[in-house]
Amino acid sequence: MTAWSAEVNAARRAALAGGAVLSRHWHQRLFTVSAKSAGSPVTSADLEANHAIAAVLRPRFPDYGWLSEETADDRERLARRRVWIVDPLDGTEEFIQGVADFCVSIALAEDGAPVLGVIYHPIRRELYWGLRAVGCFLGRRRVSVSRIASLRRATVLASRSETKRGEWLKFDAEFRSVPVGSVAYKLARVAAGLADATFTCRPKNEWDIAGGAALVEAAGGRLTTLNGQPLHFNRSEVKIADLLASNGLLHQPLRSLIARKCAACDGR
């Protein structure tokens, strides 16, 4: 890990700093809520956590690009080989509702590939971190994806909002689904072998996915679009149409099942 030690250590410190902000706001319930131009909510906790994370990473790595949900996009990042991709609060809706299904997500992409990921759940104090070709860890413990190969025995993490809308009812007889709010946190749990897969047909942003993508791959899993295409990061268009992450063994069975069950997924 020597070549990436500075980045790993800084990313973990940044995640803990951002998480401390979120924990304080979540417990005190004194944060303010406003709407972005697209209508999605943003809280004062999002913005303060973003500032805390940036204060650790940006001065330490001035030559790296920066892409964060809560920072105006500087397209100059597209010319950088290495780019930090940050969501200071993934699961804002749950945070507002007082549901502990949110986290800090930090990734470092190199030439579009997620090299390093750190995801921190500040209420449960779970620090997931992983590095390509090194491995994935929960705290100090090395973790890896599960070895479940049967859909009938699989636990698949579902979107909380998609579950409420009834979009996962079609899968009730296929596997056990568990609703979780944050996309990044779902990916972290798949990487750690605490669940076997997760997927969505709904568009997500790079900052929702990049940290978890690094963890899943470092833990020996697989993450693609529903078409089976690999994901690339630090693109000009930050929206990603859909997502499937698994332990690898379940990837093709899930792709086939989704293709049969989800007419809304454009025939995938």
C-alpha cells in the first residue's frame, strides 16, 4: 500500500471529519434544509461536511481534480488523471427523516477507474475502506464479498424509496430484499459480505457510486451497468443510468432475472 498510503490515510481522516459533522447535526437536529435547483434537498450538514472533507484533501493534493455533490463543478477536473469524487452525505432524505441510513463517501479515481474508496457510517461508526490490488477493510479487519451463488439464498439490498413505491414486489419470490437508504452504504455492505448484491434501474450520480465501486472491486466483487458494461468515472456527464453490484457469483443470474422482470429497464 506504500504508493497510496498518503491518499488512504487522508481519505480516512476526511471521512471521519465529515462524519463527525453529520453525527453532530443528526443528534442535535438543528440543521436547516433547502432545495437545490433540481428540487432535491440539501442540508446545512451536507455543506459543512463537504467543507470539512475538502479541508483535509484539497490542500494535501492540490494537483488532483475534485468532483463533489456539494461543490460547483469545475470542468478542469476532466484534464486531471487523479480526481477525488465525494458525496459528503449520501442518504440526505433519510438523514432529514432521522433514519440512520446515510454515510460519507469518498473515492479516488485514476484515469477513470476507482482506485480507492472510503465510506463511513458515523452513527454506527463503521469505516469501510479499500484499495485496488490491496483489499477491502472494515476498520482494521479485512473483508471480502460473500460466496453465495444461489439467488434463493441471496440477500439483495433495495432502495428504500423504490421499495415504498412497490417496485421490488416482483422480486419477492426470487430472493430476500432488504431496504437501505444510501446507495454508497449498500455498496459498502456488499463489499464487506454483509449482503450479496444491490441494483437499481434508476439513474445515479458518480459521487453516489464511486466510493462503493472501489470497495466492491477491492473486495473481489463486480460492479457494472445492467447491460454488463464497466463503469468509468470523472466524465463530463456525471449521471449513470443504472447499476448492478454483486459478489460476482450472482452477477449473471441477477442480470437475467432483471431482464425478465423489469420491462421498465429498457429491455436489459
